[in-house]
Amino acid sequence: MNVIQDVYKEIRKKLVPNNNVHLTLVTKTLLGIFGFIPAFDNYFCNTFRDFAKEQCGFRVVNKDSLSFIKRFYEANKESIDTISKQTFTIDFFTGQKTEINYPKAKIIDMYGFTKGYSKDKATT
């Protein structure tokens, strides 16, 4: 977890001048490049904030948020691994599936985003 936090801090320094708002931008970048952390956008964070209750606020990338995601993965490992093995990236130029599976962090990201999006749309 320390490595993820260190990488986050370094990317934030390079990507976001003057320490402006960075949570969504940096985590989306890390998900797209490395695939080791979900994107902490509003929908994802709202979903996981609901799950975590008082354990974690999902407002920063820290040991608490990363530990909670790890526990979520471990509790849902079989489903997440199956979906990851069945879901492949698409080649940008050809539009064809590649042999590269979606990372598990992307599966968790899509779950959190979709659940948060659906909840938001149901209340509007």
C-alpha cells in the first residue's frame, strides 16, 4: 500500500500544479496507466463511502481507503476474478479485442461507478 500511496503522490506532483484538486484526475490516470487503483470519482467514492460507513471516507488515497478496497476485493474475489478473466481491452486502432484482461481494479471501479450512478439517477 505504501508503494501505491508513493506513486499517487509523485504523479500528483507532476500532473497537478499548485496542489489543486487532484483525487479524481490522479486516480483515473493511475487506473488507465497501471490499473492498480480504482478511479476515485464521485460515484465510486459515494458507493464505497456507503459500504465503509465510519471506517473510511474515500476522500483521499490513504491506508484506510486502500485497505477497504483490498477487503472488498477479498470478499468478492471469485466474482471479480471471473469478470476480469472474461473481459478484454479493445485495441484502439482496430476496435478488436486484445488478449489483455481488464485489471481487477477496473472491475471494482466499474462496480462502484455503476452503483453510484444508478443510485444518483434513482434520486433525481
